[in-house]
Amino acid sequence: MRAIVLTWEYPPRIIGEMANRVKTLADALVKRNVEVHVVTFDDWRVGLEVDNNVIIHRISNPVRTHTSILTWALTLNIEMERVVADIYYNAHGKVDIVHAHDWLCVPAAVGLKHALQIPFVLTIHSTEDYRSHGSTTPFNLAIKSIEWNGLYEATKVIVHSQEMMMEVLMGYRVPESKIAVVPITAPLWIDKILDIYSSARGGKNE
Amino acid sequence: MSDLHVLMLSWEFPPRVIGGLAAHVYDLSRALVRRGLSVDVVTCDFPGALKYEEIEGVHVYRTDAYTVPSPDFASWALLMNLSLQKQAIETMKKEENEVDLIHAHDWLSAPAGIAIKHITRKPLVATIHSTESGRRNGLHNDYQRMIHEIEWWLTFEAWRIICCSYFMRNQVHNLFGTPVGKIDVIPNGVDGQKLALSFNREEIRSRFAAPWEKIVLFVGRLVPEKGVNILVGAVPKVLKAYPNVKFVIVGDGYMRKALMDDAHMLGVYHKIYFTGFLDDQLLRMLYRSADLGVFPSLYEPFGIVALEAMAAGLPVIVSDTGGFSEIVDHDVNGIKVPPNNSDALAWWIIRVLSDPSYSDWLRHNALKKISEVYDWDEIARKTRLVYERVLREYEASTWKGFKSI
């Protein structure tokens, strides 16, 4: 199986909790014989690196000046699509799943899904409603709309806690059956992730 | 390549008209269809407009222009591009004949164009109609710098760039470092059909001037870069030698009050008619009824106004700047005066008004140039040559997709 992980932070570039969570995921997937490509932003280390068999594509944003993280994320996502398309064509179209993390990678995941029929799953680490206390300004609403679109387009939504599931359930009207609670501390968590991947691909296993 | 198929991305298309881009894409896409190409246009929706329609062979797809609130125009534009991209991909999948290339217009459709290029591995052609730096007379804040960099991104990702004038080509080269050899210059066009109206010329003239007066026409926004104050400054000088003339100033802008005050101070207010905005139809009739068009701009990326006047059979005086310099050949099909010089302007206005046979010679040559250079069928022919060149290079390259999406 070939999986592409989209994240805006990955060690050594650590902004919040997400970076190390995603690294734990990538390392665990590799141990289960998944070919993992991590596509992430890292202005200082742009290029390709293979670390413990995880293939890391570090990219920069072609547009350097921004007025907000919203414009930054939207342009970065175009560049992510470029890099994923290159992986896709180099692999002769054999990409099984895209795993996006938070709204910052949603536009790319949605674009790739529609154009190349790569199913995607979305992990929500935190929500804009929570971060901005209810998404009241146009800025927060725009971000929330991207989150909502990701939750709508994803085949499966993964969260790390019951609390997070309630947030997604209540704030974004996602049916409970679409959400899986998989804390990375739980026993057999990687098996659950692999199950989610294979069901997102229509039950195909390799 | 008889079945060349292009997909155009534009944020505006009639009936959604915001600037000049809508008319450009409308005229270009129809002219390309007349040249035998298949053309899809993917654009934003508009109240009352159909989600899909065929206009003279052009397939127009209108998609949701992202109605969620966004903090500013640029953020909205980037979000709207997600919709454009989704619609374009849907269109490309559905079509029986494969799309050969993507043509994006200005930064407002750059993100979608770039993403589709890479996802489908089809070449991207871009037209740069104007630049943020040109529009704002320099880059003064991060918002403008961001748009400037998105424009750079488009020039970087595009296989070839099309500009409407050599002036714009040089601007793109200087601002973005684009090699001049990557840019093709194809002038904008004017649709002469729209000007072919039957109407009562005397009746139209009587709405703006006395029967014994000649009409000198200015059309444009009343802002400093259009140089209207230079025209107002020339009025008393003209009247001294040639009193029977009315200056008709069409358009509006924040300088209107100041210009009217100038006219009062110079004692020529009764000889200048500030009409404000006129509807398209009346404006076309006015073009056809006036005696001379004067456009003393200080900055002009292309200068479509001069083309429209020339196509209407109006002799023109323009300032020797920007796109005007390329449209008008001095003393042949119009007059070029140095920018910001009301003395020179007045001298040439008197010269043209007082010599009808000279005026006819300018008019005649202007119409000839319009039909030879600024004709949409000619522009479509040149655009097709750009497409064919890109596709030849693409075919010879190793950068290709493997399935027809």
C-alpha cells in the first residue's frame, strides 16, 4: 500500500502537538509495510529525505508574502497538489490513500480526490470553532468552511478523543458513523488506522 | 491539430462583468471557436445566469463563486479558485474529446490553473492583462506584494505568457524576471460589429452640442492617470483659435469636482459637458457622431478606448505612453502628443479640427489598421499559433500524464 500523508508540520519543524503525532503515525505505517510519503512545509529543509523508510517531501510556499495564515494555506495547498501529482505520476497512478491532517491540508486533499480518484481520510486535531471561540469573523468562517468541506469530502474522519468527536459532531454536523476515535496511545491503534484505510479504498487489502 | 481543445479560466464572463476581462474572454473564446477550436470557459456564477450554456459554440460552465464570508478580496479569490478547480476537473472528465491545454487569465485564476496543470499534466498558458504593481503604481503593502507574487507564480508555472502590448511584455519582464522569449504579444481586439448601428446622427449630436459646434470627445475614468486635467487645460487655447467646439467628457471619478472647478476658473465651463457615465449603446452612437477623440493618459497598459474610437471612425489624439504608443502611428492613423503637455495637445486639436481632409486621412488609415491588427479573427489566429507551439513542445517533452483526465 502507498499512502500520502499531508501535514503542515512534521519534525524537526514542530509547531504544536500535531508534528509528533503524525511522525508516530508515519513510523508505525512503515513498520506495517506501507510506503509512506509525507508532504509537509519546511522552508529551511526543502527537498527529499528518507528517514526510517519514511519518504519526506519538504516543500516551501511559492508565494512568500502573506496577509494571513488563510492565504498562506491556500497557496501552499496548490504546491502540495503539485508534489502529490508528481508522486502519483511517478508511481504510475498507484496511490492508495491520502491522509490529511487538519484544515491546512484540506484543499489539496479534496482537489486530488476529485481529479485523481484517490480516497482521503481526514484527521481533525482541533477545530476552528474551538480555536476561535465560535468562528464569528469572516476570517474564522472562511477557515471553518474549509474544515467543513474536508469533513464532507473525506471518506472517514479520525479524531483522537471522544471530546473531539463531540466537537466535530455538534459543530459541523458530521454523522457519528463517519467518525472514528483512534487515540495513538490505544492498543492496536495502527490496525484500526489500516482498517480505515482499506475501507476507504473500498475494502481492498494488500 | 484540427480538434485543438482549450479550457479557459476567468473569474468574470458576461453577464458577470467587473472589468475588461469579461469582454476579452467572451470575444476571444468565440473567435477561437470560429477558427475551429473547442473552447470551454469555466467561470464564476452570476444571479440569473445559467450554470451551463453554449454561446456561439463556446461551452460556458459557471460555478459557485464561494459565498462563504472571507476577510478580504484576495482570500476570497483564493477560495473561489477551489470552486473553479473543481468545476474545471469535472468538465475535463466529462468531455469526450480530451482537453489539450489550460488558458488562465490574470492572477485571479492562477491557483486553479496551476493546480490543474500539475494534476492533469496539461500545459498552462496564461494571459497577463495587467499587474498589481501597474495598477497600484508600485507595491506599497503586504497585500499588494502577495498578489504580485501570485502573478509571478503564474508567469513561472505557465508554459508561455501572452501580453496585449509590448509595454505590458516589458513590464512583466521587468517585474517578474520572465524571459522576453517566453512572452508572446497579441494585441487586444475590438468588435466592430457592435459599432455598426443605424441611428440619427444629428439627433445624437444635438444632445451634446449646438449644431454649429464640433464635438471633441474624451472617454475614461476621471482619475489622474487619465490626464483629463491636461485636456481641460488645453480648452481655452483651442477656443482662441477655433471657437466652435464642444468638449464632451464621458465618465466619472473622484476628480470630477476639481475638473469642473478648473473649467470655471479658466472661463470655459460652458464649453465642456461632463456627462458622467453613459450606457454602452449611447456611448457607441456618440463615438460615431463626434469629430475627434482625445485621450491624454499618463499611464495606459493597453488603451482599448483608442481602439474603440478608431473602430468607430473617429480620428484620435493620444498621449505617447504605454499601449497608446503601439496602437497609434503618429501622423498616419492618429496623433501622438507628449504626455502632460496641454500646449501640444491644443495645437494638434486645432490642426485636426481645421483640416477635414487631414481628419479623413487619419480616420481612413485607422480603420485599416483596426481591421488588419485588432480584429478578433486575426487575434484568434495568433493565439492558436501560441497553442500549437506549446503543444508541439509538450508532445516532445517527457512531462506527461497517462490517462485522459
